[in-house]
Amino acid sequence: MRTESSAIDLDQVVADVISGIEIERSVAQAILDWPDERLDELLAATFKVRNASFGRRVKICILRNAQSGICAEDCHYCSQSRISKADIPVYRMQSVEQLVEGARLAAKSGARRYCMVCSMRGPAERDVDHLAEACERIRAEMPDLELCLSIGLLERDQAETLKAAGAGWINHNLNTSRRFYPNICTTHTWDDRVRTIENARAAGLSTCSGGIIGMGENDDDILDLAYATRRLEIDSVPVNFLHPIAGTPLEAGNALTPERCLKVACLFRMLNPRSEVRAAGGRELNLGPRQGDLFNAVNSIFVNGYLTTSGWDYERTRALIERSGFEVET
Ligand code: SF4
């Protein structure tokens, strides 16, 4: 059942969300249906929710592509999959020294979180040992830098090894709804991804998992994904806006508008009021001059690009944050 946006009492929604009440699906749908000409009202309401937990702070994160372009999986959005023909760098796992140097650069660039990403279905034991060594060295040298790994499907014992080595977070995006997942990947399942999240949490790691909007999914898929992030109590929820890459099955593009992206960001915030919600890949391409409005919903953002696509650097992003009335978390 659809609820007209004019029938929504945003003040009541904000009060409910802040007090921990889950918004009904009809309200969540109304957020996606919100009229563009009244978007400022929705953004102002969403700001109240983000402000209650995060004030005006914005956390900067930096990704490191630790192994590139040799993945056996077939994720259709990904330039590094086995079915991608994208022209990207291809290399095996970087040395421990390179990964530590990447952390130094990230810290120097003003990042609070450093995420090492490997293109793989999941790590072999030697990969876990290698990454654990990198984590130990980074933790010893930069104790305040938040350390995240995105390395595919993970078993519980592997997660425990990485936790013991000093990793704090595991990223593994659900990407879309369980229903739509076979349309974007056939080599593993949505449930496989949920198991990785559960293994990471069971090992004492914080969880980072969100999705990509603009892959051909419908509103119900976006709602299912957003409710899944809430019900799995994900600690950090990246929201990506598809950046179509030539040579991938999704190269033809998407139907996203800046307004649609903002409504989706508001939806994820309303369903995850106390979790980090992060603007991730595709913000520059899809939101353009409206990127600053994202901070009403998100409290975290990436700089220096997204593995194989480029993005704004720290200085440009910091200027955007400050111009929008927010402040970089230090
Ligand atoms: S598992 Fe990761 S690296 Fe591999 S194709 Fe999927 S998204 Fe790309």
C-alpha cells in the first residue's frame, strides 16, 4: 500500500526514528516517492536524525586496491570480475610494505579509516596471514587509524585471525535485495554474503555493508536492502550510486538522478539512525553539484576514488564538506 508523501508527518517520523521505532514500509516507500520540489523538507528532517547521533561531523575514508583485476566471480557492476573487459590495472596482492605505506598515506591525507580491498571470491590462508601481518604493522604504527578489510567471503576462523591482528571492520556489501541478487551475480548468493557478515560479527569485528543503487533494481529491492541493513544491525552502511564502467555488463548506464540518489540516502539514514551511513562510489558522477546535500543523510564519505574509478581528492572533498556547513572528523 502506498502512502502519499503529503500524508506523512515528518516531525513524527523523525521523533519515531530517533527513539528507535522502525518506520513502516509505506513510509519508506513514501520517502522514495518524495516529490522533487519538496526535497528540502525531507533533507531537513533527515538532518535531524543524523544530527542526533553524529552532529555535523563527516568521517573521511580511503580505499586501497590491494589486489586488482583477477577475480573469479562475475559481479556485473565490477570492473575486476572474470566477465569484465574493462581496461584496468591487474596485479596480485601488494606487499606488506606497500599496504603499510598506503596506510601512512591515508593517515597523512586526513583519513580516519583505511580499507584494504582485494579482488577475490575470498582469501586463501596465505592471504589471511599476509593481511594479518599488514594489520599488525599498521596497528602498531598508527593506532588511531580505523582499519577495514574488504576481501570477499570470509570464514569465522579467518575473521578471528584478522581481528587478533588488529583489524576493526569487515566490509562486505549486500549490494541489492536477495530477490534481485541473481540478476547481478551468479557465482555466489546473497545468503553467502550474509554469512560473511555474521562470521565477521561473531569474530568481534564491526560490520560494513551496504549496496549499489542504479543496477536495474526496483523500489522494492531498495527497500528490502535498506531493511536488511537495519535488521542485520550493520555498523556502517555504504551507499553506492552506480558508476557504469565500459566493458562491464552494466556499462549502458542507469536512470539515476541527483534527487533519486538523495532520497535513497535519506531512506538508509531513516532506517539506520545510529549506524554510520556513507556516501560511496558514484557520488561525483550521479550527484554533481548536489553532492553537498548528501551530508544531511550521510556522516562519512570516501576520497581519492573507488578502486578502478577516480573520485575527488581530500582537499576538494573537505572544501565541499565545509561549504555545506559540516566539518571533517579528525
Ligand atoms: S567478488 Fe568483488 S572483486 Fe570479485 S567480481 Fe565481485 S565485486 Fe568484483
